[in-house]
Amino acid sequence: ELGEAQISLPISGEGKEGTISFNSRYLTEALNALPGEEVELSLNSALDPALFTAPKEKSYLHVVMPVRLQG
């Protein structure tokens, strides 16, 4: 199945503005597996792996590869 969704979330942090795309299934799995309400997201670029961690549980790491969109 193909589809498109776009979600904007409030964030706090530092860095540059940009756009990154993820497979929704992988992103949902990462967010559901992390404990707590807050998530730290570490990015280098829109094509590098993203690292998801929980601020209170630094031992749990979840890596998600972004997808390249045609357009």
C-alpha cells in the first residue's frame, strides 16, 4: 500500500532546519519501544541514520534509516 502522511511536532534543541523522511512503520516501532514521554533525536543529515534515545534511559538506543523521496 502506498500513502503519504505528514506530522509536525514541537521540538526543543539546537541545529539547522530541514526535512527528513522515515518509513512510518520503522518510526512507529522506535517511538513505541522507547520508555517515557520524551525522545531525543540525533541527526547528522537527511540521508544519515537517525538515533532515537530516551533522556532518562540512555542505555536504550534505536537507529532508524531515513528514506530518500523522489521529487
